Amino acid sequence: MNKHGKATGMVAHRQGVETGERTILVISSIKEAQAATQVPAKTASFSLAGSEWLLEDLGGLGVIDNIQATLAFPEAGKAAGKGSCNRIFGPAEVNGNTIKLGPLASSRMMCPEAVMNQEMKYLEALQAAERFEWKDPYLLIYCKGFEKPLRFTRMTPSKPAGF
């Protein structure tokens, strides 16, 4: 059975007749490590409800400048946002650090081909979402079939003018 251990020692240099000088680790003691108490993941205290995010990277593909793709969680169980061109909305299941989005629906406006292509890839990724991670300042959403996660930054709610 594999166990975790704690080794104490020092790094030393030894001269060998056939091997010349080499660095070795001289271990003075090895003890079985005590089972560490499980520290709850940072995502346990992190809530998506009521937050809104701006897509910064689409699974390693980047995003088109000045075209905002967003994702919001207006309340528990719901997702919404902008797919690049159209508004998107649908159910969201979040349990621990797992996430399932969709099926997602969208409005039906037409935009330039590049924007529509980005939106199609974005919707495909969101509906393949499996888990998320909060790595301040980024929300990372890992999607099945995508090598890299979707990377978002938090959007600050706009304040009414004059306040």
C-alpha cells in the first residue's frame, strides 16, 4: 500500500572514483506522514449566484476584440449572458465545483460571420461544461472536448449615474 511520508536529511556532494563529483540526498529519518485533515476547497465558499463574467479566453482560442461574450448567474439554477451576438439563457446546475449548463437558448440576431463562429464555439463549450475553479481573478470553466478552460473575469455591476 502506498503511503505518504516525511523525509528529513540534507543535500551533499560526494566524490566517486568512477562517477566523479555528484549531488546526493542523505536521509537521516523517514516517518509516515500523519493524515492531513482535508482543507475544504476554495470553491466551497465561492458562490456563482448573482455574479456576471466576461469571457477573456475561449478554451485557448482567444476572443474577438470589442465583442463581449458574457456569462451571468442571476439566481441559483439559472444562467444568462451574451453569446457574442445574441442573448443566451437556460438552466444551470452547480454542485460543489461541478457545473452543468443547458440546454441553452438564444435570441436569433445575425452578426458578422466571425462573431457568429465565436458564438457557436462559445455555446458549444458552455453546454459541455463539467467543472469550474476560482483562481483569483479568474473563473475557469473546464469543458469536455476543450483542451483549455474558458477563462472569465468578474464584471462589476454598473452604477446609475449621479450616485
